[in-house]
Amino acid sequence: MKILYGMQKPDEGTIAVNGEQVSFSNPGDAIARGIGMVHQHFMLADNFTVLENVVLGGEKLHGIGSAARRKIEEISDAYGLGVRPDALVEDLGVADRQRVEILKVLYRGARILILDEPTAVLVPQEVDALFANLRELKAEGLTVIFISHKLGEVLSVADEITVIRRGTTVGTADPANTTTKQLAELMVGSELPSPETRESTVTDVPMLKVEGLSLGATDPDGVVREVLSGIGFTIHKGEVLGIAGVEGNGQTELIEALVGMRTPDGGVISLDGDDISRTPTRKRRESGIGYIPEDRHRHGVLLDAPLWENRILGHVTEKPNSRGFLLDPKAARADTERIVREYDVRTPGIEVTAASLSGGNQQKLIVGREMSHNPKLLIAAHPTRGVDVGAQAQIWDQIREARREGLAVLLISADLDELIGLSDTLRVMYRGQLVADADPATITPEELGSAMTGAAAGHLEAAPEDEA
Amino acid sequence: MKKFDKDRLILGFAGPALALVVAFALSTLVLLISNRDPFELYRLLFEQVSYSDVQVLIINQAGTYYLAALAVAVGFRMNLFNIGVDGQYRLAAMVAALVGASVTLPGPLQIALIVIVAMLVGAFWAGIAGILKTTRGVSEVVATIMLNSISTSLIAWLILPTNFGDQAAGSNNLTTGEIPEAGWFPGLPLSPDAGEIYGFTFVAAGCGLVYWLVLNRTRFGFDLRATGASESAAQASGVDAKKMILTSMLISGAIAGLVGMPTLLGDTHTYSLDFPVGLGFTGITIALLGRNHPVGIALSALLIAFLDKASSPLDQFGFEKEIATIMQGLIVISVVVSYELVRRYGTRRQQQKVGEELAAGHALTTEKEAAL
Amino acid sequence: MSTEVSAARVAPKKGGGRRRLSLPVVLLIIAGALALVSLVRLISGANDVTSVGQVSGALELAVPIGLAGLGGLWAERAGVVNIGLEGMMILGTWFGAWAGFQWGPWVGVLFGIIGGALGGLLHAVITVTFGVNHIVSGVAINILAVGVTRYLSNFTFADAPGGSSKQSPRLEEIDKITVPGLSDWMQDLQQHHWFFVSDLAGIIGGLVTGLSLLTVVALLLIPVTWFVLWRTAFGLRLRSCGESPVAAETLGVNVYKYKYIAVTISGGLAGLGGAFLAIVATSIYQEGQTGGRGYIGLAAMIFGNWMPGGMALGAGLFGFTDSLKLRGGAENVHAMLLLLAILLVIVVFWQLYRKKYLTALISAAISALLFTWYFLTDQVPSQFVDAAPYVTTLLVLALSAQRLRMPKADGVPYRKGEGK
């Protein structure tokens, strides 16, 4: 999509608009050709009104005063967007902001709209409203490219579907004649990775117990979103619990609540029998929670610090990093060298900064660091995101090894290979709730995909004769 | 690994070196434009250093500057801007002098009392800004600047003869009374002509050592540096950001409180209206130039003190002594720009080199490889 | 399949405790404040509080603060924090005096603006092009400005008649206007010391007596700023750089260019404030005459929630405290103690209404202390009076900082190409 919008240039291939071959070097070119992009992460200035956001950069089109206001109202009425030009964007809810983004591109005369995961953050009624808008656009002759994970929605709104997997087009489908099962197969591949046959290492000693965890957030326009709702699960020693789900369904908040960076509204968290619901982050980590963060640059490493100082991060009060109140750089350095050796971190030395390592090696260092403190529970959030295949395999091996030794692991990931390959138990998270559970050995792609997109719930059974 | 150390060392010096070169070039330009002979000026400045009394002055001044810079540096490492060192040290010196003049304890205790009072007052004054920041979100920059001015007024009021001050007969100067000899910090006499080096200068050097130790060798120091580098990562690692901010401001204020001690305990033995002012702002310059590193700050303190003291007799030779102030300003600007440039270059270069090293197969041997 | 689509929505509830005050409400609050001041004046007998001379003086003192605040506003609206306003103001005083004593006051004003703008340009280069931390750059510029002006004084003022290395010769004044009939009438009214009417007369009188032309210019700059920043395409783009430079970049705005322009204008305004100080307020350049007004201007800007109107009110408040100090400070500031005490009582009731019992208790305690202080003394020591503007700044910031909203990307270093 970046290429279509002029933010990146392709190495190969052609783009043709209305039969004419085109090439874009910046978004301005794309806009001039009538292509408008509605980003997944809105590019809106909160403190500005809708009018100001829409006209910014395009003041020459209709000025910035009443003419522009009239034009906005015109477009809004024509497509049923219900946008008020003088509303402050900050006061708008998510669905309204999205409409402002749509209006922005229409204002500039776009005839082809690209919507990137538009329903990722919408509640069902808002989704319906959006689709009604899209139908209006279609009726006026505009073209819409709608990118989404959500199979049900795609089927209901599209005239034609193209499936892309790992950067390649794998097929097209006609919504009238396709089922979610077939779509899921195309998306995920008809073969899911088969988990290795292995001895189950799951014990019956509970390590992490979460009950009734809930967290709410109120939108500026009064809509209360249940970010987390009644989350409860137990992870035993030697068990990997995988939580599947599309990003934005509460996984980040769940992890932050478990680590102590966010306070939930209600619920109890117990680690190895102790209630840690009110314990500060440092104590939780000292008590044996290892944490591989989703965003390693923000939460996992200090980019400009040398590797051995990064080894200390998160465990500054524990051996071998410190003795009493004093740091022990010598021991930390020695241990960093050990981690580099054992976890195959490719680096010329331990004095280089973390920023100079590749993502995969940074991640291996983080994994090594967390494992080195004999954690009881490892929280791994997208542990192999942005990591090369080789490092990925190594990290998986490390997790399996630790599991054999009795480690409990909470694995949150959007990578189905990872989830199926590592988990002993599988749950699905959707809109802040755990809606389904499944056995990784027997789960089918369409069941998993359906649950992840909200179309299925409960215990997912492999039922070959079942049709969606 | 040795290669990288050499690289870091070079880059470490490149910043200040580049800055000083640019600053001196610009100063030369200024001198030329104002029709003065730059080389004559530099010659005169360097000539001053050969006089032992000037040397003593420089060392004493550097000691004071060093403490001011340390106070600022503690804040900088936390991304906090304690511009209020000036107000903190003056208030601290005044109150400490008052207390020192009103009690008499045996020698070391008297000195200890004065020093502790100074540190507490400094910490308190900085703490006000710290609390305003952590509880009300007030920028510590504006808050500390306001507190500077308020402290001036507060001192002026406290030192009134009707309050706590003393006015010697026939003098316009207000003082806080003489501190008894028990509270005089012994100095190091160099020679009868040269004068004494303040004893507290050595304490200042000791503070530098403590600063380095705490920041680099303790858990608390690690947390502090981590918070300054990346608040989100520090938080994920268990640091309470608000507590850290307040603690840093308190520490910074406590060190600021020490800034007046060399002069108070080694020279004036009283706080009066002509107690040195403006040291806090010079401290900022020096902390920036020294890159918040105790050795860098020491060298920078010496440099700035040198500029200061060596330039005062310039008037006699037909130069304006304010050139030193301009040089200071030019140094600050060259410093901040060149450090940023060097930093960016350094990051890029390291990434490149690491890539090259790995490609050339110079990675540390890992088990995986050893097993092959 | 489709459910009822409600496209039209009722105006959303504004959450988060931020309320936009409408004009009638603001006027009502001002009227209420005036009534309160009037009451305090009657009780304390400090009739000078709202005299024509006081208001006139307050206005004159408010202008440099307001211009600095305006300068801060231009820069921060584009996302650049400008701590260097003090230094740019100093440059304004120096260049204003230097050109002023040679070629007349208006040329002085012009050069003052240019001097400040040069400082602003330097700040822009350091922060925008080199990406240095904004506050560090501002502090550096302040240091440099002091050094430059001190040094240059030796070559210019020191040789001029009536000047020295620390001050300039006497400067020519800019014309002052006084509206003849109105001014006298207001002065008369004010002398009667009637409740409210006399105070109002004092204020109006102060605005039309001895008003410098440059003050008029400065006052006009406020609505002009508002118009440019909120009613033109240029202003929209400039503000977008401070709110969301990434979004602006995706829409084709040259963020670097607007930041440069904004910061240079910011310096120019501070320079104008300095020129005003030197030429109008004191008719002389003196080392150190800015006295922290650059920073107080920043506080006024924060108080005004980064809006020109609010900033002007803040500057007026600070100018008033400054003026109180200069004109028989002790008695006036003493009266202000009473005012503060009464204000706090009102605050206590407000906090009780909001069920914030602890803060209400604290406010009540402070209020009681102030009342006691007022009744037990006749005057406030002059040193405290000196500190009044700074204490006011701190109080204002402490009480309001959390309710305000600064431009979202203010102070955030921006590198081109960060847009996704």
C-alpha cells in the first residue's frame, strides 16, 4: 500500500491507473492521480478541528474558510459521513476520526480509496455504518481497496477479493461464491504447521493464575470500551499457553497488567500461589517473571548503551548484576559473554551498543537475559517479530528447552506458525475477552481464523464435516 | 574489542575538540572584527597561567565550578534541567553561614554541620521544583528559574539587620556574622605570594569520584541513567519514574548546596552581599562541555576558570575582558552542536563497523559455532 | 443485514475536564474580579491599586512581558520550545539602544527587532537543522547574548557621551498619546474612590493616558497574531508543525521551513519587547534590565493556554504585580494579601462543591494564614514585593499546568522522513 500511495518505490512491477501506467515518487503524485489513502494509524492533529485537518496542505483547493466548510458539508452529505467541520478531532471517537480521514481524501478529489485495516478498532455497529458509507462511495463510482484480516466483513462488503500472503498474491475469490473456510485456507494456507510430537511437559502445578481481569477505557464521546473483560486463565509449570488474536484486541493491555505497568480495574493475579495484583513491577520481575516485550526498542533495550548494560536492564537488583547496592560490572560482563555464547548473539563484542545489532540478535540477547534469571513465568509478546528465520528457530528452541525444565510460558503472537508450534494450550482473544480455546494438535485453520475474527467461539473442535 | 574502544575514545574526544576549535575560530573572528589582535590576546592569556597566584585562583575557582557542574550534570543525566543551581547554592550558603555563625562546635563537627545544612537547604529548594513537576506537571526549567529570583529576594530579606543579618559599623555590606575558626576549612598554602588552595577543593574532587561511583557502580545510578536514556524501558524494568525525578532533583540540589562551600569555608567565612553570583549558569556551560562525565567536567572547569581568571587583567593591555564571556557563549553553542553531530556520526559509524565485522567473521564465538 | 445507521450524531459530551470558556463568561469573570479588587481596595484603603497611574504603569510593564510571551507562542505553536527569549530580549534592548541613540527611536525599534530575530534564527539553526535539544540551545543563546552585548558595549556605549560599558546614553522617546477629554474625566472619576465605578474609571483612564505609540503597536500585534495563526493558510500550516508534524509532512507541508520562520519571528518579537524596555520604559539600555521577563513571558504564555488572548491576560497580571512593586509597593502588595485570602475562600467553597476535601482544607489553612498576616502587619517587606511577580508565576503554573494543553509536538525533536 505504501507503494500505491507513493511512499515507497517498487523494485519491479507496474501500476496502471485507468489504463495508464504510472509511477509515484511521493504521496503528492498519488494524490494528483486520484488515489487517497486512509491509514490504519490516523494522521490527524488532535487539537485541530475537522476543517483544519482536512484543508491542511490543500488550502488552495477551497481556501480555509466558509468555502471549505461548505465543500466538506457537501461531501459529508453526499456520502452520508455525518462529519461536522467544526468539531475538535480530540473529541471524536475512533469511528468518526476514520470518517474524517476518508473525507480528507475525498476532499482532494480521490477516486480510488485505499483503506488499511479500517475495522480493526471499530465496534460492530460502527463497522456497519462504515460499510454503508463505502456502499455510497461505490454507488458514486469510486473504487475502494479494503485491506483486512476479518474474513466475515470482507465477504460482506467486497465485490472482489484478492488474497496476499507473505508478500505474494495467492489467489482471488468471488465473494458470492466463497465461504469463510475457503478464504481462511487461502489466507493461512491449507496446511498448518504440525506440532512436533513430543512428550507433554505440562504439570498440574499452577504457576500463573488470572481471574476476572478487567480494564475499561472511556472514549471522548462517552463510548466505554471494554479493553479487557473478565479474563481468566491458568498456566501450569511446564506449559506454554498461547493466545492467538489479531492485534488490537487487548493483548498489549493484558501483558502490561501482568507485568505491572498498568493497573486493571478488577481481577486477581497470582504467581506461584502469591497474589501479585498490587505488587510493583520490580518486585514482580524479581519474583520470577521474565518479560520479552512486544516493542523491544521502547521496553526491551537501551539502544545507546553497551550490551553488558543491557544485560543488566530489568534485573539490576539480581545476581550477577549486583551485589548489595553496588553493581558488579565484571560479573555482568562475564555473564553477558556467556549469554552471547549460549544464545548465539552475533556481535563482535559486548561493548558495542544495542543499536548496532540486528533485530534478531537484540531479541536473542533479551531472551538470554530473561532466561538467565530462572524465571518461573515467561511472558513472551510477539517474541520473534522482526527477527530473521534463523534467530526465530533458535528462540523457539530456547523456549522449548526452558519449558522442559518447568518454565510456564504465556505466549502472545499473531504468527500462527509460532503459536501452533510452541503452545500446549491455545486460547483466542477477541475484543478483550478470551472467546475460544483449542488443542493445537488438532485445530484447523478455518476454526482458528474464524475465532480470531469473532465468528466462532467456545471450545474449537476439529470437525471435518462442518461448513462455516 | 580493542578496536571499538579506540573508536569510542576518538569519538569521545572529537566532540570537545571540534567544539573548541570552532569556538576559538569564532572568537578569533570576533576579535578581528573588533580590531583587536587575537594572537596577542591568546599570548597574554597563556602568559597569565605562568603566575602562581593566578594558578591558585584558577584552581580554587575550578573547584567551585566543578561542584556547580556536577549538580547540573546529575539533572542532565535524567533529562532534567536544573537551571536553579544558582538560587540553590546562594540560599544554601547563606543559611549555612547563619547556622555556622550562631553555634560553636569542635572543628570537624562545625564544618560538618555547615556542610550538611547547606546540602539540606539546596535539596529543599530544588525539591520544590521537583514536587511541582511530579505532582502538577510544571516544567522544571521555568520553576527553577523562578525559584532563583525568589531566592534572591528571600536572601535579601533574611540578611536584613532586623532579621538575621549583621551590619558592621561604617559599612554598607550586610553579612551573616563571622563563622568561628572551628568552621574554617584548612587550605593548602602554596607559597606566601601565591595564596592558599581551598581545602574544600579536594572535597569537590572527592564529590566527583562519588558522582562517578554512584552513577556507574550502583543500582540506583543504573536506574537513574536508564530513566534518562529511555523512560519507557526503565519503567518496564521496574523504575518508578516520579520517584526518580524527585530524587534526582533533591540530589542535584544537595550538590548545588555545596557550591558555596569552598568560598565560605576557605575564604570569606561569612555570607555577605558580595558573595559570588552566577556560578550556577557557568555550571551549565561546564556540564555541557564536559558531557556530564566527571573527568570531562574537571577539565572543562579548569578551562573556564582559566578563561575567567586570566582575562581579568586584560583591561590593562587594551583588551575588553568581556571577550571571555563571549568565548564562553561561543563555546557552549559550538559544544552542543558539535556533540550532536559527532553523536549522529558515531552511531552510524558503529552500525556500519559492526556490520563489517560480522561480515568479516569476527563475531564472538558462540556455542552454536563451537559445536560445528 | 445492515442495522440502523445513525449518521447524524448529537454533539458529543466533552470529556476530560477541559472547557472552552465563551466570551460572555470570560467578561463576567473579569467583572467579578474587578468588583473583588474594588472591595479589597475599599477595605484596605490602598487607593493606589487601581489608580490611573497604576494601570498606566501596569500596561507599560506588561508590554515587554506580553511581547516575550507572544514570541514564545509563535515558536511553541510550531513545536519549538524557546527558552532563549530572555537572550533575544537582551539583544533587542542592546540593538534598540545602539540604533536608537544614533538614529532615533523608531530606527532603534527596527534594529531591536532585527537583533532579536538574529537570535531566533540561530536558535532555529541549532534546533531544527542540528536537532539539538531545545532547552539546551535556549540556555546557550541566553549565555551568548549576555556575552555579546557586554562585549559590544565596550566599543559603542563606552565611547558615547553619557554612556558607559554598562549602559547607553539617554535615548529619545517615542511619542505618547493622551486622549484629552476622556483622560481627565476618568482621572476625576477615579479620585472619588467609589466602589467599582472608580476602579473601572482607573482602568480606562490608564489605557488612554500617556499611551506610547509602541504600546499601541504591541497591543495590535495580539489580534494580528490571532488572525494570522488561526485564520490563514500560513498559520494553519505553522500550527500543524507543532501539533502533528508527521501528519503535516504526509500532506506536503515543509515542516522545517515553517519552524524556521516561526522561531525567527519569535526572536523578533522578543527583540521588540527588549526594544520597548529600552526605548519606552526606561529610555536607556542597562545591563541586566530584562530581569527575567523573557521567562515570565513564557509563564504568561502557559497561563494563557498558548492562545494570544489568554497570554495577554497573563501578561497583564504579571505587569500589574510588577507595577504594584514599583509604586509604593509595600502598601499595595499588602492589600493584595487580602485579595488572595478572599480568593482562596472562594476556592475553598469551589473545592468543597467538588468534594475535594483535602485540598479544600489546605486552601482554607493558607487562606487563614494570609488573613492573619494581613491583619497583623501594615506592610509587606520590600524584598517580598520584589519576589511577587515570580511567586505569582509559580502559583499560576502550579495551579493551572494540568488543565492546559500545549501543542502536541512541542519540544519534540523532528527529523524529516519520520512519517510512515
